[in-house]
Amino acid sequence: MNRRQLMTKLRQILLRRRDALRRSLSGELRRFNAWEEPTVGDLADDALDTDYGAVNSQLAQAESRELASIETALTMMQEGSYGKCDECGQDIPPARLQALPYATHCVNCQRTSESRERSTPAMDWSRLRNSDSSEDLRLDSYEFIS
């Protein structure tokens, strides 16, 4: 398959996925807008409804990010810059684009980016700053009630 055929195939894949994500997000939005406060049920039902809403919200956020990436890839196709690594400018290998059509980094630059993210120190939640004073709050000095 030559590069032109590959680009045509990838564009079709991106368009189909974009349309599927739009339908999915539209359905989620309709369900959210139609949601009503339950009038019957117990605490367990309320907890399940809350969990269901939280999971759906997280899925919608992931789908929204993917949709934005797809829109960016389609724009780059129109501009003629699709398939180039944002970091090093080299061509992204066809196999990577077939696996992830909206990839913006080659494998090496993606690995470098991910290793930088992993090496970023995690937040130390054992100390919090009291916004009303200059004192630190120590979590280990509080008793947690379960």
C-alpha cells in the first residue's frame, strides 16, 4: 500500500471514529440532561446512581479528548502536516499511524515524553498548607473516622 492509499484509509478510519464518538457523546449529553432526581430508592440505589454517573463522566472526558485528537489529525491532513512528529519533525512510521491514527509523536519521542512524565515527582499529600495561615497541616496528626 503506497502512502496516498494509506492516507485515504486512515482518513476514513478517523472520520468513522469521529462520527461514532460524536454520536456517543451526544447520547451521553441527552441522558445527562434527561436525568431526574430519583424519588424512590434507598442509599444503595443512590450510591449506584452516583457511581454510574461518575464512570460515565470519566468515559465522556476520555471520549472528548480522543475526539479532539481526531479533529486535530483531520485538520493536519488538510494542511498537509499529518504524519509528522510534533517533537522531532520526522515521519511517523505507517505502522504507528495504523495502530493510532491520531498519533502526533513518533515512537521514540513518545517514549521520551512518557519517561519524563513518570520521572516527575508525585504530590506529597502528607503536608497541606493552611490557606488562612502560614502553618503546614500534617495529615498524620489527624484521626480519620471511617
